Amino acid sequence: MQSTVIVGGGLVGLTAAASLKLIGHEVTVLEQAPQIRAVGAGIGLWANALREFNHLGIGPAIRDMGVEQNTWFFNPAGDPVRAPGYTDSDHQFLLVPRPELNNLLADTIGRERIRLDGHVTGYTETESDVVVHLASGETLRTDLLIGADGVHSHVRKQLIPGSDAITHSGHYAWRAIVPSGNRKEEATVLTVGNRRTRGGYAKVARDRTVWMVNQFDAGPLIGSKRERALERALNLAEGGWNDDLLSMIAETPEESILENQVTLVPELPHWTSARVALIGDAAHGLSPHIASGGTLGIEDVGVLRGSLTAEADLEKALTAYEHARSARFTTVREHSAAVENAADAAEFAQRYAEFSHWMLTTAPST
């Protein structure tokens, strides 16, 4: 039985553990935090991600915890916009609360396979195995090491020196989950506003709503997190449009608001070695404005599992995985740049639909 150590107990790392366990790997997840946690509020899962969860047997449970979204875009005055020629299927995804999803995945793989407080300081790769070094002084030997430890990946830093994450200059995001209360039911509301600001809200569970605001070229950040988010949200609200968004932000406790300087992973010369592979944000962390980073990371898992199943030689399997995914991400980056640079709501709707349609219709079937 092949042993696999996965560094990172987030969405993609836990999904990889569940998937590789299905094909007979003896998996261990190393999570440096003291508990299974989720960075962020909600995660959008497109049909290509849900297929992988169906493969794991947990698709129905995930659908039950999430809320189906059918996205409309709006300009700052509240006029609805969609790109002509595209259908609901190009705008539909499932929005799921991250903490519940990660806990379900942890239960699926078996919590005894997860090592908390497992801070990895490095590894030594040999011809026969990989020795993983922990901050505690302990070492683990494994056949395969997977870095699923996010944009600031320790595994990537050793595999590819000089690949540290870089800031997406001037790009900040604010978000929080709040009780839905008596607010009216809505489809996902995403407004493309003035001063390169975008944001909105959506039901993330039956009794909770996630709001989010991001701005490119945000300028100086003055005041509290709530004040900063409200200042940007005003770029999304003209003539009474988006009063719900403004009230949600105003009522959110300061400590519940997540504020992030967006960071990116530079395009990498390679993702693998003979016994080490990067997946998810560790390999290709992009700006969250295309709302598909988690889904594309889950795609990584399916392709990696397929390559390991089809090819007995580990190095060849990892090379096949890398070639397939790096080629796909060349196009993902092009779409991401097009969506980012959309001048207004109409162009944004067009570029976003082009991306989502491409992603869904070209998604790997593994």
C-alpha cells in the first residue's frame, strides 16, 4: 500500500486525502493549526467540483448543507445584466459554508488520519521515499508528499525556491457571514460598481448570508474594517440600490469581518518532482474575483487521482498530472485577467460567462 502525506488540512487537502484513500493510499494529513478550521466564509462549488464529491459519496450531504445560486450581475443603479447567448447553467453553483464542509471532509477520511499541530519545516526527498520534518523534531517517511498548504506553502518554497506568494497590489477583500434574519430571499446579487469595486451577498445556508466587497486599486485604508468595507460598498449603491448590503455590513461586529490583502502565487516552472506534488492554491493561487479557486483545486484532486490510477510509475504519474493542470491554468489566468479588467457590469457579465462556460464544458471527467 502506498503511503501519502498531505500537508494542509483545508478544503483541497482534505478532499485529496478522501480521494486517495479510495484508491488504497494510506493517507496522513498534517495540519499546523490546533483544529480543523476554514479560512474564509463560504465557498462556491461548481458542477465540476460536485462531481468529485459524488465520487467520494458525499455529494448529497454537501448539497443539503449548501444553497444553490443562480447568479445575476448588476450595475451600481441596480439594473440586472447577463451576457447574451449564455444560459442558467453557466451561472449556477452551490454556495457552502466552509466550516461545515471541512468538518464533513474530516469525518469522511477519519479524524485519526489528521495530525493537528503538525507544522512542517521541510522535507528530504530520496530515490525511495520522502522524509517529512516536523517542528517537533519528529520525522515521517512517505512514498508521496502532497503540498496542499495554500498560497504561502512551505512545500512549494522548498520545491521551487523563490516562489513566495506576491501581493496583488492594491487589491483588498472584505467579507463576513451574518444571520439572514427577515431579509427577502434573493438570488446571488453581485454588483460591479464604481472605482473598480465589486461586491454583493448570497445565502450561504438556510439561515445565514455571506456578504463580500472587494476593490482593486483600493488606496489607503482608513478607519475600522467595517468603515473600510462600507466606504467601498458605497461604490455599489446608487439611488437606494444595495441598501441590504449596506445594512448587513453596518450590523456586522468588527471581529466577524475578514479583511485580506489578496495574494497570488506566481506562475511556476513546475509543480512536481519525482515524489512531491503541489495542488490547489499552493500550485496556482489566484485572485478570488473569479470565484472558482476551490473548484479548480478540487479538479486537481480528480486529475491527480486519475494519473496515479492510470500510471504505476509515480514520477510519470505526477508528470502527467502536472502537464494536464499547468496547461489548463494557462487559460484560467487569461480568463482571470479578462474578468479583472472588465470596465463595467456588461463587460464583466460577458467575461465571467465566457470563463464559467469554458470551465464547465472543458472540465476533466476523472
